[in-house]
Amino acid sequence: MAVAWIGNRETLVERAAAHAAALLGSSRCPVFSLDTDIHGTRAAIALAERVGAAYDHADGAAVSREAALFTDKGAMTVAPGEARRRADVVVVVGELPQIHHQFVGELSATVPDLSTPDLSARNQREIFLIGSNEMSAPRLSNGRIATILSCGEASLGATLAALRAQWRGRQTSRPVSNFDDFAKALEAAHFPVFLFSGDATEGLALEMLQGLVTDLNRKSRASGLHLSASENGWGSALASTWMTGFPLRTGFARGFPEFDPWRNDVARMIAAGEADLHLRISSSIVQPQKKRNRMALIALAKTHEPVAGAAVTIAIGEAGVDHQAVVYSSRTGSLRSVDARAASELPSAATVIRLVASHVSAEAALPC
Amino acid sequence: MLTKIAGGDIIDPVNGRLGKGDLWISDDKIVAAPAGGAAERTIDAAGCIVMAGAIDIHSHIGGGNVNTARLLLPEQHAAHQARPATTPLSNAGWSTFQTGCLYARMGFTTVVEPAMSPGAALHTHLELADIPIIDKATLAILGNDDFLLSMIRDDASSQMIEDYVAWTVASTRALGVKVINAGAAAAFKENVRTFSLDDVVPSYGVSSRKIVKTLQAAVDSLGVPHPLHVHCNNLGSPGSADTAAATIAAAEGLPLHLAHLQFYGYGTEGKRRFSSAAARLAELVNATPEVTIDIGQVMFGQTVTVSSDVMRQFSARGSAQPKKSVIHDGDGNGGGIVPYSYGKDFYGTMQWAIGLELFLLIDDPWRVFFTTDHPNGAPFTVYPALFELLMTREARTEMIAGLSPSAMALSTLAAIDREYTFEEIAIMTRAAPARLLGLTDRGHLGAGATADIAVYRRDQNIAKMLGQAAYVFKDGDLVVQDGEITHYRWGKALRLNPSPDKAMLRRLEDYHQQRYGLSLDWFDFPDTAIAREQPFGEVACRT
């Protein structure tokens, strides 16, 4: 099975890696977009340091919004296991990515076993949904429906602001639906938990949510459960933070890491024509991109054929499927080791990136 | 390769070797002088002192909370001092890579991350594996986790509790056990806001004292070399000296280590009701031989407090500088990240002075350990300046002149003449930490020891001398020369490996399935997950 191509021509992985290294070495402004596991990320950042690249998640906007909550504001958060065992009121904030719907269903099907809260006669958690889009809400168990907290067509941020204001006893121009039920539930709650993601929630809304959580903690307990927009994305953000001190959207253009979430927004750099070389690392199939002038593409992807328009394509395996991997898990809120579900001979992203790096001239050893 | 470090002043308190001489290395071990052997490499150590590589027993260098602190403060990396030039990731901020380089330049070769959440063990070890040059180790946190509190509540046998502690240590690849504000994080989840040694955790009916005593006994019985590492209740509160005193009394003949005692050295005298209780605590430590302590020295400037004492960090949020923080309710402890700047005002001066008083008033350098509780009291990069304060009274006097007179009026520091000798420094930062952690292969320069060696060129300026080692060897590799990294290598994480009890494994599997809806393997990992050759080094339990 062919696993590497230069253009449309099959070649040895070693030659493809050397060609990729040559392209990286001659690039004026290389950019990396990542959708990979922890070791793939570590290898990519080490390569980025060596070639002066900027790097980001493949769908960087949502992960960047989540990182910005921490870099700009801070947060009160809770571990998912603790949320499962302690939350007597669950509040879904806006739309959650599909990958988290199963966990919400699990919360609706179970009851907390710690701190023995009074769940009234129904013996189930109270579940609310902030926002107006019921269609995208996670499915609850036993046909239950979450109580909607909305302000008509108002944005999620505006709804959260109104909710926070009403909770503090202030006037709002428009009341939040079912607020009295919400207030009653909070008054009785031991540990309400707000489930949030940066996927469809803007930064100011995330901040407003944290403001509400802070308000609740003046007299009682509450917290937020971060359900990341992308597990690979958040894992990469964590690895980037320990390796460089900074989350994603960091670049080495000047030889040292600089964190600038606007300047190093890789999608923006590509759209603006700043980047002349794009290394895309994704174990999923890479969709053909609109050809941009002067920008070459190196694609590391799980593929049986060369990626359209790519100068170099190298096939890689999928983390946790083709090879053992370490990934971020929203279910545990930490990193997790996963075995290969269907082990194959496809190399990991980390292996291929290190091979490319071995062809890039450098004065010093790679840091990882 | 046979190496001779020639003509240095050797300071090896363990082996009673003090004075000029040669030190021989063969590959990764220190060896006796070979009869007629010719060195393949000779290091001229004339005018230098030669000590074992230093060991830091309490420095928050990796793991979930440390990484969250990095994430919270991208603008603060400049506070973490100079970067070595022309090295990979050399200009990185507060990164794993920089951590190893900066420690090695000072002659430190082993550092303990003292607060590893068991649920984040893989994350912690991955970070530690990316710290170059030095060896690392971790202490696993217990004492706020439902499984242990439930067992204590239900009067589980001491054997069952030991089995659980052994499983935790083994599965997390830890070198010891730490308890952090025992019971308080669990109580905080039930909206309790203050918690003392004899307070009881709601829903469990178990006191903080009971948790500490249970873990102390389990650690001792299992033969874990390092005594239970205790972060007491009421950290940072005026009057916390009473809590520390009660905890010292609770040792009751079994070994107990109290972390960052400076943060408990606070009395309630004076018009601000904040005073030094250092002399009282030092006297108690001196009189209680089973107790060891580290200091957690405060130095002035910007830092960030990183602690799994989530209750204390929540209460400190108001003093965040800059004004942002993270508070996390974890499966056990969780943690809090609160940036803070120690100023030379009354309170900052008092904290600074209390730490130094403890250093200087505790008589036995085998029982007091050199830490800033990095980064809580200060980044570890201030160590050279702190050595100077301990070793020269003149440096202290100069410093005091620029500090709060009203604070100094309530401190005995200015009247203390003691100056640490190099031999005492070698005990406090090498020999004693190795003994406390059960690391028989290091902390000394005897034949057979691991060749972790720091060579410092003598200089009147102590901070300069101890801040940039002339030579550092790690496992026999020359890694630092004239304060610059000359060779990169990857150290190991030192761990214990007690055999887990099969019945406990089954019990834990059931517990995780029932309570978390997940099998136990979600929380475990193979060594291969670290993706380095030999990521761990095994240390034996006491028999």
C-alpha cells in the first residue's frame, strides 16, 4: 500500500519526508494546523520551533475561545467525574458539540451519590438549557425535556447577562423564561454545574457565565464543566502550554515562541496570503482546499491516495485506532492512554513529523 | 569513560569527606580512585567546591495545576527570569524545557513535584518527561478523595487502607504520598469555607486529624521511605501557627513532613494582628525529632500561587494580582491558581522574615529543607539569592534596610547571627533530601553513588557562585559548563512500585464502574504512553 506521494507520484516515506523538510526549510512563512494526539502535537511543536512556523488547531477558533477564557479571565471549573457524582442541578449553556451529548444523557439518567442532596420526590437532577435552540439540545433519558431559559431571540451572551442580572435581583429589559423555576432550583441546590463549550459560545458569553458562577459562589457552591469544542484541540493546547508556556496560536517566526491569537490564527494567515506553506496534520481525510497562490500544502492524513493539490502527502494512522496514543478526554478532564482499536502499520503523526524533522538542518537537538 | 575531577574542595557530609581531593567517575557512577588508573578526561576543579547534585523536595514543576497557571498567565513569563541562549525552545517562557535547564545550571539534578493529582498522573508524567537533564519524582495526593474518606468513615481495616495507598502510589508512579488540607477540599464542595485539624468533613463524619493520622500510619507501614508529606490546614491565615503546632504534636513518634512551614508561621500579635511565630515553631521542630519541614521561603516580586488547597485558594481570589484566577473542584483535591505579587510592605516583609527565621532557628540541617514552594513563595530561580541570605548575615542586613521597619520590629531576624556553612548547605540540599526520600544512590559522593555532581567556582558573591555552576554532571554526563548547558539528555521519574492487592483492584474496578461509569483503565496507563526510553527509575520501599 502506498503511503507517501510527492505531488501525485508515489514515493518512499523517507523521500517524501526529505522533500517536505526541504519545502519547510525554504519557506518564508510556514504554518501548521493540527488535529492530532499529544505526541503528534509535541513533535509538531518541536518541528515548528526548528523551522519558525506558527501553529494552530485545524478548527482553531473554538479552541482559541476556550483558551482565551483562561488567559484573559480565569474560571471556576469542576471535574467531569465530580459533576456526575455531585451535580443536583445541571445547566446546559448553549449548544454543546455532539461528542458531549452522550455525557449529558448520562447525567440525566443518573443521580448524584455524593453529599446526598434533596432531589425531591422525582429523584432526578434538574436540567436546564440556556438558549433558544431546542433542536440542537442533547437528548435526555426517558424522554425528559430540559427546562428552557431564554430571552426570545436574544443571543446566548445576552440571555446569560439577563439571567445573571435577574439572579442578583436587578431589572432586565426582557425576563428570562422559566426564571422562577431556575431560581427555585438554585436555592435548593447543593452543587449546580453549568456545562459549557467554546464551540458555539462566544468569548463574552463564556465570561458572563463565569460571572454568574462567581455570583453563586458568594453564598453557596456552583461550578462550570468545560466540555471542549475539540478533544484533540484541547489536548494540543495543553501540550503547547507546557512546552512553550503558551497555548495554540503560538509562532516561532522570530526564533522564540510568541503567543498572539490574532496574528497566529492559521486560518487567517492562509486567507490573508501571509503563509506560503501549510503543513496540515490530521488523521481524518483532508478535504481538498481552494488553491491559493504561492502556498504549498504538506498533508499528513489518513489516506490511500495523494491529497489533491498537496505538494507532499504522507499517510498516517489514526490515534487510538491504528496505534496507541495519548489523548485529552473530556470524560475524565485529563489525558488518557488509549490502545489501538485496529492496529495497523500506518505510522503515527509523531513518527512522521520526527522523520521530517530529522531532515531539517539544526544546530541543536530537538527538545522532544 | 573514566573522569577525574581534580583538586576541588570536596564537601560530602555523608561520607565525612571534607577537604581538597580528587573525585573519580566511571560512566554513570562515582568510583574509588583507581589504582594507577589514568583518567580519560580530567576536570580541573582547583578553586572550586565539589558537592553532590542538589535535590529539591518540593517544587511545583509539572502537572495539571502548574499547566493551568501557565495558561492563565501568558503575560507573566518574563517573571520567570533569564533564558539560556541558543538552545532549543531557549526563549520559551515558563516551559518544561526551561525548567530542566534552569535547575541544571544551578547544580540541581533531582526535583520532586509534590502535588500530583492521581487522576492527572499521566498528564503530570508527560510534562515531567519533557523536562530535560534532571531526574524528577512525584508525590500522589490523597486525603480528599471519596474512596479513602469512605473507608475511614466505614472503619475499614488498616490493611485495606494500605492496599489502597499502595495501589495509588503504584498506579500513579509516585515516590510518596501527600495530604493537602486533609478533608477541606471535600468539605468545600459542601460549602464549608474554613477547616481546621479537628473539624469534620460533612457526609463522612471524619476529622482532618483522623485523615492525617490514617495516612501517616499507612505510609509508615508500607515502608514508603518518605514520611507522609503534610500541607496543614489554615495555610496563610493569621494564627495558623497554632494549626502547625497541633499538627507537629500529632506526629506522635511517627515520621511526618510538614511542607512550606513559613506559610504557617503567623501569629496574631501587633495592631495588624499578624506577627511572626517562627521562633515558637522552630522550637517545636527542634524538640520533635520525628518531624521534618521545608520552608517555602517568600522572596519579593511577581509570582503565581499554585495549590491543590482549593479552599484556601478560593478565599485568596480577592488578592489576585493580576485580577484573574482559576478554581477547580477536582475528583479529590482540585486546585486553585491565584497570581500574586509579594511587595516589601508590612505583610510581605513579615513573610520573608519568618521564612529566614525558620531556616536559621531550626538547629538541625538534616530536618529543614530548602524550598520556596516554587512558585508559591517565589520562582526557584531565586535560589542563588536565597543561598546568599542564609550564608551571609551581611546580605540579610543590607536587605532588611529596604524593608518595612514595622514588620522587622516584630521579627527576631535582625538579631540572628547564624550563617550557614557549605557543609550545612550540602546537608540541607543534598544529603538530607536523599535520605528523606529514600534515594540511597544520590546526595553523596561515595563510591557507587550515581554521578550527579555539582562543581562551583569559589566567589565572594555567593549568589553568583551557586547560581551558575562551573560544572554539573548528571549520571556521569557533563551537562553544564560555566553555567551553560552543554549537553541535553532526558532524566527519569523516580517511583516506588509496591505490588497492588488483587482484591483491592477488583474493588476499585467496581467502584469506578458504579460511581463514574468508567472502567479503571481510564485512569491507568502503560509506561509506553510516556514515549521515552526508560521513563521511570524504581526506588525500593523500606523492608
